[in-house]
Amino acid sequence: MQYFVSVIDDQSNSGTDEEMAAIDAFNADVQARGQWVFAAGLASPDTATTVDNRAGRALVVDGPFVETKEWVAGFWVFEAPDLDAALELAAAGSLACNRRVEVRAFLPEPS
């Protein structure tokens, strides 16, 4: 099963040199264990563009869809056998990046 682990921060690209080194080591360990799917940092919400095409006519607005003090600053996608294993990975990732993280399972693909 795959899990989305979002890194919560109030800044973009805010990792110190020590945090970035810890994240690199954590990422290498997850890759070596075969649980790595993908990871990335995200630009700050003020660079976002929101698109709403629900009415069949695209409305494009500069900015995020919601104003918040904190946002998803980056994320990992892990392969884990269950939630407990995903939470262990998330705890290690939180320690490495020195940020809170949120863990969410991907929905199963429709059959």
C-alpha cells in the first residue's frame, strides 16, 4: 500500500544544512529498504494558481485555494505493508526534517 506523507511548515525551502543532510540520509535509507516511491519539496502557496473548471469554463485565479498559516511544504510517497509501518517511516521522516508530518493512505484503485 502507498502512503502520502506531507511535511507541514510555514515557510518554503526552510531546511537548514543539518536538516537537509538528515533528510538526504533518511531518503537514502528508505530507498535502500525498497520503500521509496517519490518525494519532493513544493514552492510556497503564494506561487500557486488555482483552476476551477467544474462549470465547464475554466476560472484561473492566482494564489492558493485556501489561506493558511501552515501548508504542505514537501512530501514523500512511501510503499509500506500497513499503517503502522507507514507511521514508523513518517516518524523517522519527521525527525529528519524537524517538521510535523501528516500520513494519509492512497485510496485503492477501482476494480
